[in-house]
Amino acid sequence: MVNNRTKRRQRHGSAWYWKQTDSWFYTVPNSKRRVPLLDDQGKRIHGQGNKKAAQLALARVRLKGGLKPATDAIEVAPAPSAPWSVARVCSGYLEHCQRAVAGGRMHPEHRDNVVRYLNELCRYCGALDLTELKRGYVSG
């Protein structure tokens, strides 16, 4: 028996053209709901050749959709005169990993492996300034 099932060509959340209505749409992630894309004046975007306009409209939708900066990601930048050491960068990345695990964006085992690897790196060259770090000091 032949399987004539078509596969989705794009991921959810991208702009796509529907011939039947001659309009551009996007599909809301994790749903089957299609939403028409609108231009600056609030009119539907028509025509297969208006892909760039549809992508621009989709970018506007994403911006309006509540992309807010995370409050824990806002940090005070250090003074430009303070030298950045390898240990300081590793410490900052470990804090990022800890927040990612708490938010469910990173697997705890991956964080544990990162901690182990970066601790070894800091024992070896943690006191160096970043400008002094050479590619040969770190091998994968």
C-alpha cells in the first residue's frame, strides 16, 4: 500500500503561502491554527511574490507577541578597565548553566560535565587574562 501522506515542509511559526486564498499565513507553534499575516495597514498580504513582505509581517508579529527580556539575564556590565580572566568567564558561564537547568532549558548531566571540564581548565589557566589565552592551551 502506498503512503501518500505529505510531510510538513516548514516548521511551525514560519510564513507560508496558501494558494486557495492567495494569502500568506503562519501557524502558531504547538497548534494547528493558521493566522493570516497582515501588512502595516492591517490588510492581508496577497500574492505568491510577496514572501519578503510576509516575513517582515511575521517578524512584527513575533515582536508584538511578548518577547520580553528575562529579568535574570540583565546584568550590570563590569567597568571596562577590569581585566577579564579565564576563571571569571568560566564562572559567568557556570551561572548561566545553573539558571538554564533551573528553567528547564539544559539537562543537569550536561551542566555537571561542563562544571567538571571548566574546573579543570581553571586549575590549569584560570588566572590568565583572556588576552593571554592561546588556542593551544585548550584542546577538545
